[in-house]
Amino acid sequence: MFELGPVQDALREYGLDGWLLYDFKGSNPLARRILDLDGRKPFSRRFFYLVPAEGTPIKLVHAIESGALDHLPGEKRAYLRWQELEAGVAALVAGRSRVAMEYSPRNANPYISRVDAGTVELVRSAGAEVVSSGDLVGRFEATWDDDQWAMHREAARVCRGAYDVAFGLIAERVREDRSVMETDVQKAILDHFAANGLTTDGPPIVGVGPHSGDPHYETTPETDAPIREGDFVLVDLWAKVNRPRAVYADYTRVGFVGESVPSLYEDRFRVIVEARDAGIALVKERFASGRELRGGEVDDAVRRVVEAAGYGEFFNHRTGHNIGQDDHGNGAHLDNLETRDDRLILRRTCFSIEPGIYKEDFGVRTEVDVFIDAEGGVHVTGGEPQSRVLPILARAGDL
């Protein structure tokens, strides 16, 4: 629910004169969610909603959709002609030097860059400096309440149990000399989710051997491969409880189909465990000391470990992503590789830490979720983080 007071408090804290939220036919899903329009059919005409740091908000809506923002507080102004729209935008920002919009300079962060260049030009032509609303979006769209935190923990427990199901199935079939395919394991995980009230926007990744070396491998009937003794297996899964406003849990674990794990796999996996733990340590240190932390800084800290071990070129994706009602949420990502994510990591937000090393023979990844509570406490969810490659035929349930 949109609450004016906290938004205005944040604007003053960030030294902004206003937040100008804009949408055209659903082009700005961030604004729509913040303004409680998510799930409603997008309007056919442009609207603007100015939240000033002080005073009453102002709505600028089209005359034939004049009730579009009636659920929000503030004064309503209507336009019909395009000239009236331009004059109306100028009036909204008149006397306001710094106005936040869903904009990223040089499109450095496309996740936040939802307002088109022409609209930004229009606002600038009225004399306002347009700055990124990235931290505002994180604060008012990506933060969790207590119910969502509880739903995440519930999903995390079921996801943790899914690994016992997945690796247990592999162990059982291999010991009995029966066939087990990637898709068999995938189906077992999805059945486990359904039986425990979880839903997901996509099936888990089950990658054997070289398939684990593709960070975005898709397990499909066309790519399906058998899992045999002596194989390395990566399982990446994500899900949330099937209730309104639920948030995701997202994890990756790896195993070797044998009684013991060869050093080749353990040595490579040990590097990313050290990298993951360096990222967690940085998060804990910053929140314990009360100093701010930006997404790209965690990426840098994790990546340094992988690069120092000589595997930098094989860690070819960002360190992690925000997690919310969508698996890839709208808060700060841990990224200084693909984008320059300089958004603040905020309390009551969650994100993954998932370094990997991907080579043609096999790839390793470890993924945990990290939630920052309202007091700055750092919680790593999904059970004890994996510290070694699981020997699947030794003790399938011991992760």
C-alpha cells in the first residue's frame, strides 16, 4: 500500500525535491507496483504522479482516464492535448531542482531505467535535474514485511528438502542400475514443490557434466542427458509459497555421483566457497559497523577471490540478484560486471550470492540467499551453506 509519509521522509533524507512517477501502457512496472497498480490493466494514456518532499502530491492524468489515480492522495489535474501535457509536466516540476525518476545515467543499470529518453528530456526542459530513483524503488518496492520474511523461510525449508529428494533419487537409481535422466530429477523437484504448496516461474536446472558448465543451461526433453556413476551434477532451484505477496527462495548445490569426490571437483568448488564467504563477510561487516553498502561492492569482493585463484575469466555472470515477489526482484543486484549497480543494499531486503566457475568439462556454483533484517542482522537462509561437493552415493542426504 502506498504511504505518503514514509516516501516524503525518504525524499528529504536523500536530498530530493520530489519523485515523479510515470507510466504509459505498462512501460514502467516499478511505478505501477509502487502506486498499487500492479495486476490492473495498464491505462491507455500517459500519467504522471509527483510526490513532493513537502506538501500535497499532484496527479496529471488524461481527460478520458481522469479516475486513473483516484486511489492515491493528492490534487488531480487533467490534460487533453499534447500541449497541455507538456505544460502540465512543466508545472509539476516548477521550482524543483532535483527530481527522481526510474532513470539510470547512460543506462548503466537497465533494471531501473524504465522511463524513455524523450520523457526525461521533457522533464529536463522544465529546468529540473533528473536523478535515479533506484534507492527509492529498493526502499518502497523491494523491502519485505514480517509476513514475507516468514514465507521466505517456509519456502527455504521446502527448497532445502528438495535437494534430499533430488540427490536421493539419483543415488537410488544408480545403486539399482536403473536409468535416471536430468528431467527425472527435475520432475521429482517440481512434484516436491507441488506437494508442499510451492510454486515457481520456471523449472529447476539440473545439469550433468558439461551441462553444468553453462550458467543458463535449460533442462528440456531436447537437451536431456542421463546421470551415471562418476558424473558431476549441478541443481539450481527456486520457488515461493503459493500465497499472495509471497517471495522467492533460490539456491544452487552440487554433487558427484560416487562414494568420494575427486580433487578436481573439490579444488574448483573450494574457490567459490571462499568467494561466497568473502561476500557474506563483507555484508556482515558493513551492517555491523553501520556503514552503507552498494550492490557492486559485494560483486567486487567475491570476484577478487575467484580472480586471485586464476579463474576470473570463467566467472562470467554477476555475483547475485535481488529477490522479491519475482525471483529476480527490483532491489540492488550484486553486480559490477554486467551493469554498474551502485544502489544501496537496504535493510529488509534479500539477495542471492552465487559465484561460479564454468568450464567446458563442468561448472561449479554455490548459491545462498541473504536477508538483512530491520535491525541490520544478516541471515543466510536455506540451511547450512554447502562447503564441499556432496558425494551422492555415500550419504545422499548429508549436504
